[in-house]
Amino acid sequence: MKHFIHLKDIPANDLKKILADAKKRKQKRSKLSTLQLDKDCPLKGKLLIQMFEKSSLRTRLSFYLAIKQLGGGTITLRSNELHLGEGGESLEDTAKILSTYGDGFMLRTDSDEKADSFKKYLSIPIINGLSPSSHPTQVLSDIFTVQEIKKKPISKLNISWIGDSNNVLNSLIAASVKFSFKLSIGCPKRYEPKKIILNWANKKNKKIYVFNDTKKAVENADVIFSDKVISLNDRVNKKNKINDFKNFKVSKKLLNYAKKDCTFLHCLPRGSEVDDDVFRSKNSKVWLQALNRVHVQKSILLYCLGKLR
Ligand code: CP
Ligand code: NVA
């Protein structure tokens, strides 16, 4: 059984196979409308249970469409409506019930330990739909978007990140190892990625650079990523943190240091880390980025449910 919790734990070849499948499926359904099923209906009769402990728009909708287009169905749970935690039911019992009714479990959680416990007790695959330490479905889909736009393997591109060392960046660092691309990170000194993550990555990919200067971080970039300074699971003084990032914003002026055709990506929702004229510029491909989550998550579901061809 294949789980999808952290990119670092998934073999590079599997990730590449998922992207190849997503590309084929996307091309094949170019003339179909939103709820029309893929011809082969590979997940006919299958149920994806989604559970959200935190807000979500894109992850929720894209998984809904993904399983539907594959011929299956989904139900969405909010953790505060279950017995888990408050009603005296153990996580193990909840996991057994989820496995009895469902074929796959997508969890957005405020605890990585909880995702690991579910993995231990489930007999169906678990997909991490965002945890404090990673956002793997988002980043794998972003690799797809980059390769689709640039029409070349991401290993041939210079990728930059301006912003916090959060879950999305952790997954991007893991992706830089799996897909061997150059990653330049721009963030304030005290918000650099954790040593344990950089040490792991640096052993495998010699192309990860950290700068405390945005211009250096985006020099010659093909793609610039950014994300909110305050993440869903952040327990910090928000005002202070936002102030710490006041010189780490993506502006038109900053884009001048990147390649002329540089693409701007942002997983959304956004804050003040990107200027509106960049977000709405022709360099910005954020809407395509959001849409592609449907296509890539379909192939992630197929991978987890043992149906990836
Ligand atoms: N990018 C992303 O995961 O968005 P949601 O929080 O809306 O799901
Ligand atoms: N880093 C952000 C991503 C939101 C999709 C967060 O965790 O809130």
C-alpha cells in the first residue's frame, strides 16, 4: 500500500511516474467538461474520505474533482464533528472505521504526529493534504505546472523561493532532491530552513542555496515561488513576523533580477508577500497552478490505490 505523506519518503521514480500519468490524463480530457468522467473510470466504486482540521478551498475542491473524474466519490469530514478527541473514541478506532468504509483517506492536519498515527492504524492509504511540516500534493503539482509552462524538465531550471521556511518550502526542498533542480531560497536569517532539513537535502542535492537577500535569491531565476508569511499552523506573534519579512516581498522591481520570462507561482491564499501588480502580471501563472492540482491529484490517487499504469 502506498501512502503520500512526505515527498522525501517517496521514490523519485514514483513521483515522475505520477507526473507522466497526470500529463497524459490532462491531455486526454481536454475536451471534457468538469464533471465528465475519464473514459477508463479507473476508480469506479471507490470512496475517498477527506478530513479537514484546518480551512481549505483549493485542496478540498481539487480532491473532490479528482476522485469524481476518476469515477469514484468523496465525503468530507470536519474533525470537530467526529467523536475523535472529544467524544472518547480513540484514533485507532476512528482509523479502523475509516478503513472499513473508505478506500483512501486525505487528511489536512495541525499535527504531523497525528498523520503518522493514522498511517499506523489505517489499512487504506493516507494522503497528506497539508501538515505543519509539509504540503506534498501542492508541490508535486507545482513541479507539473513548471514543466508544463517551461516545456522542459525542472532539473534544467533555476527555481527561487522568497518567503518563510514553512511546509511548502520543506516540500519544495524535498522536490529539489527528487527532481535535481537548483533551488535558491531568500528569507531573513532567523527564518532559514531547519538545519536537519538542509543537511538531509545538501547530502543529496548540491544545488540548494540560502540567501538573506532577495536580489541574490532571484538572480537569473526561471521561476519564483512565494507563500504567506503566516501559515495556518503558525503559533507566533503575527505582527512581528510580518514585520520581519518587510524586505522579503516579490515586487516588479525584484523581477528585474530574474530572467525576463520568469514565472511567478503562489499556492494561495496570499498575504502581503507579493505585490498585486506581480500577482496579476503576465508572469504570474497562479490560476493554472491551482487548476493543475486536480490533474496531479488524480494520479496521486491512482498511485495510492494501486491503479497507476
Ligand atoms: N493551496 C492550498 O492548499 O489551498 P487551500 O488551503 O485553499 O486548500
Ligand atoms: N504555508 C501555508 C500554505 C497554505 C496552502 C499554510 O500552511 O497555511
